[in-house]
Amino acid sequence: MTGEYIRAGDEALSGAYEEPMSLEAYVETAMERPSIASHAPKYLLEAIESMGSRTVIEEGKRRERYRFFDDPANDGEHAVLGNTEVLNGFVDDLRTIAADRGKREKIIWFDGPTATGKSELKRCLINGLREYSKTEAGRRYTVEWNVASGSEERGLSYGDGVDREDDWYESPVQSHPLSVFPPEVRASILDDLNAGSHIPIRIETDLDPFCREAYDHLEERYRRAGGTNLFSSITDPRHLRVKNYVVDVGRGIGVLHSEDDGSPKERLVGSWMPGMLRELDSRGRKNPQAFSYDGVLSQGNGLLTVVEDASQHADLLRKLLNVPDEGRVKLDKGIGMDIDTQLLIISNPDLDVELDQYADRNGRDPLKALKRRLDKHEFGYLTNLSLEAELIRRELTAETAVWEAEGYADLESRVREGLTLSTRDDDGVVERELAPHAVEAAALYSVVTRLDGEDIPGNRTLVEKALLFDQGYLREDDERIEADEYDFDGDDGSHGVPVTYTRDVIADLLQTDADRHHPDLPVERVVMPDDILDAMAEGLNDAPVFSRAEAAEYENRLAVVKSYVFDRQEADVLDALLADKAVDEETVAEYVEHVFAWANDEQVEAERGPVDPDPLLMKVFETEHLGRFGASAYDGDRPADRVEEFRREKVITAINRYAWENRDEDFAIENVDVADIPVIRAVLDAHDWSDVKRLFDDFDPAQWTDPPSGTETERLKERTLTHLQDHGYSAASAELTGRKVMREVGYRWD
């Protein structure tokens, strides 16, 4: 078994690395696969695009999202949830920079409140670029040198002075292989590489100082020996070879963390090592071999440089001003280094404060040049219910898979789901349940606190705005209201309850004994939706992250969320109560077929042959199942005008719309999916307490908690709880949900 693990490790690495090649072989390979020679922004763009895209709905709008940001290479562990429009703007900027059509001097800036996914973006970029560099299309190459080969002279080294057979030294800053060529030759190579490319490869960097030292050493040696083909001698495979490397932090990706310190130069490019200077002879000047090259730009050369918590490094930002457009930094007064990297900084809103400290000076703002170079992309809190539910589950569990669904119904069922978690208390390891709709309640309340209430039409609520953002529409009876009917232009997602607050509230509840909340169920440990909502609201005033005004505003938004969650619980209980009385789709389809034939003066196919549409069948369905009309709406079986209008406007119009949308297919009424007709969908989905009263004369919700033996209420309760448990509830959460719903229903039952 152990051997299988070793072999799996061998296979994983064998696919990532190649044998070193000569410079000539590299150029031939690049002509076949130009992507391996891409400059930094182009390579980053290619990596993002390589993983394809998918369609999502965010803020009520359909958008294409790059799968790269779902962190597929790492099973979604560091996926950036939401903020698709911001990420697409980032990719658009990369495309502009890569094609040299503008923004070349820009430093890309990701700004936003805490816990909005900015750190996940950094990890996602690192993961995605690492995995892409292991693919054939994404191979990344640099050069390594051996100046001892074929000579008794001392080899290029970091100071040990010992020649070895394998005395090869890699460029410490991932120098591009084409940078070895003289500029005019490199230009010819690029012309051939870029033939037909809409984003040409741009290599404007020369060898780094370390490699230049080796190059100059070999050039001097062969010139003294009287050689004629100097370049061929210098780049002979004995001295120079091209090797691929797997992109990672320190190798093509530089990350400067908030806790990193040192002088600006140390943080940017590295530092000189005095002891090494004494060891290495460089003809009376500082030897670039004695430089550490451990600064963020050195590590990120060739691909990506990230400054995390940028407000902690505000002093560096002005030092970075000319790096993007000039592409060069200095190690020392006489020694400089070309840089090919995409600069990206990440910060919380405190950097805005830092940058605006001189704003009142108008034209004399010393930070004006810096602000002009910053290209801001602002992350916001999630405003999609399903995304926030997914994020909360991630925070509480080890779930990492990104939610993808064919339709919203699948997402909706995941949002609704309960969750069982193992926790530890005085009794040891115990399981506690987040009841169905508990995560949904926490997610919805979080989203509602983040929405701007100023742009909501007078007849809509914040919950309805949240639902529009999540699914792109609202359904009211037989009408579908699309999100694009509204113009939401408020400041959504800029403030509100962060997921870290929600996570901590739920974590505290999971550690609380259930009998404090539900004393008559001491054995079961269940956290109900109301438990979470109450705890979130109660903690607002004590949480230092919220101002008093924010706490008061968010508390006022609790009631509408509680009402919605109760409606969801009530619908579950009603569905369970009436599960045996639900209308099956065959009955619905039969009704639709008869209405269609009635409207078109046609006949319906039956076992005995074509027959006229059955007026009694249509009447029974409309009175008993639809509940739209009473007996007074018919003269015998003949419908009144309002019934005929309903059939034509609601049913036939929906069928015609379906036929139009499927006009490229052979349309037939028997192929109509009745679930696509809104008024019929309502029949299949919705139940009402009037149905319960009509069907169960002796049912009494006041007896639900402890129903008398042998009563209809007892039989209904047993059947209802069984149905709930078959659909995601535990015995305890089903009992508690039923009690809550029946308590509320009992107030209005009579």
C-alpha cells in the first residue's frame, strides 16, 4: 500500500517537471507552443482563461464567471465566492495590460471590508498559477548557468568555492530564457512567435545581474581565448540550459505580508550580504552574486507580485511608482534589474484613509501620483443568499466544493438543508443539529443587513430584493417578475454583518446546551432558525465591529427575515400535512390538454379515439384543485366569462409562450412540461390551511404538542413528522418546527 503512495507521488511530480533543454531547443519549443514564452500579464490571463467559465446569477444579473476563481485546482478550498463583476473587471484589465493597449503603468488594487474574500483571492491565484504551470500549455522556464564546465577556473557560486560536476546555478529571479539573446535578435524571435497573435508576447527584460555576471564571465573567457562565435560558446549546453519550474511563492510569485519588515529595498528586492562580498571577487565592485534576491519583486519576477495588507507597507507604494511602466528596480547605484511582473496590492478600507490624508491640499497632494497609478477593484460583502449560505457552511465545516446547479431549484434545496456538526462538551463528543432553514436564516439576515434600502420600490421588501438578487426573479401567483424590471443602483455589499460574526454566533450556539432553549427535549441538541436570528440580533450592540447606528439599523431588519423564514417552515409543514392529498402531474397534464383542445376547437386523444374536451373534468379541476372559482361560476358545466378568460389568459397564453420558446423543436401539447406554466406550478407547489380545514374536519392545531390518543390530530401529526424526517428533518427538528408552526396557526385557526 505504501508503495502505491510513493508511485502516485512520482507520477504527480513527473508530470510537472521536464529534463533541462538547450537554449536552441527552447526556442524551437516556443515556436510550437508560444504560450510558454508569454510575459507576466499575458501568462496570468492565459492561466485564468484556461479553466473556462460558467454562468451565474449575481445581483439579479446573469454573468459569465471564470472557473479559475472557483479554485478548481484545489477542490474549491480557496474559491472566491461572488464578486464576479469585480473579478471580470480585473481580467479585463489584465487583457488590456497584456496587449499593451493601456494601463501598463497601473498597480492593480483590491480594496474592500474585512472578510470579503480578498485573502482567498491571493490563495486562489497562487493555487491556480501553480497548477497551471504543471500543465504542458502553462510550462514556465528560466535559465541556469555553469561557468566551471570545461575549465579549471572557479565556478559561479554563492561562495563555497568548491567546483562540482553538477555546478549549475539557477537564475534567482526566474529570468526569461529569451532575455539571454541580444535585443535585436530577441526582437526577430518575437516577430516569429507573435505571428497572428491578438495579444503579442512582449519580452523587454535583460538578464538579471546574477546571470549577467555569469554571461560576462564566459564572454570574457572566450574572447581572451580568441573565439569567434562568442554567443554560441557562451550559450553552449555545457554552460547554459533552460529548465522549467513550478510556479509558487518565491518562484514567480512574490507575496509581501503585513508582518514582513526591513528597509524598503530589503522588502522590494533583497539585501547585500557583506560576508559574501568578501568571498566573491568582482573586479573591484559589488558582486551581484552576493545579493539575497529575497525581496517581493525578485520573488515575483516573471509573473505576479502581491502586497498583502498594503496599508502596512504604505511607504513602499511610492517606491513602486515607476516599476510597472519602467519595469526596472535598482539593487545598488550601479546595478539595476529588469522586472516583468504584474503588481497587485490588497487592502482593507484603511488604505483609503492613508491615501486621503493630504486630500485637502488639492493640487499639492504629495500622494497624487501614487493615486493616479492605482487601479481600484472593490470587493463587497456577498449579496446572494445562496452564496452566503455556501460561505457559512464552509466556515462551519470542511466543505469546499463550489455549488453549481442546473437550475435555481437545486440551489434552493441546498440553502434550505440542515446541518449536523460534532462538538465537544463535558459529555465528550456530541452531535448538534442546525435545523433545516437555520443556515438559510443566518445567510438571509446577513444579506439583508448588506442591502441598500433606498432603491427598493415601495411595495417591495429587503427580503424580496435579496431573492431577486439570488434567483433573478420573483414569482407571485402566476406571474414571474424579472430582476431587470427594477433599477437597483444602491450601495449594496459595502457594509453589513460579516460572515465571521455569523460564524462565531453559530459556533457559540453549538456549544450551548440545547435544553436552555428547548427544555422539553433535553436529549436532542438542535439549533433552530429563530435561535440563530435572535442571537445575531442580541449580539449586535456588544460587537465592537458595529457602530451604534449600524446595530440599530440591522436590528430593525430582523422582523422581515423572521417572517420569511416562518413562511418557509410553514410551507414545509403544510406540504407534509397534505402530502397524500397533493395533485399529481398526470392530473394536471390532463387538465392542460383538455383546456388546449377546448380553446382550439379540437379533440383530445383517448383510448377509444378522439373525444371532445370534458367540461366536467375542467370544472372539477378549477374548483377543487385550483380553488379559483365556486359553483356559481358555471351554468351546469358551462363556464362563465371570467372562467373562459382565465383559461385563455393564464393557461393558453403560457402554453403559447412555451411553444414560442421551443419553436425550433416539434411542438406538441403532450410535450409541454406543466411545471413551466406558472398558474399550474402554483397548484403543484402551494397548499393552504383552508385545504387542511376542508379535508380534515376534526383537526385541531391547539392539540398538536400533545394530541389526545386516537384523534385525527394525532394521526396527522405522526404522518406529518414522518414526512418531514423523510425530507431532511431530524425527529427533534421536525417536532420543534411543527410546534412553532401550529402555535402560530392556532391563533388564527377559528
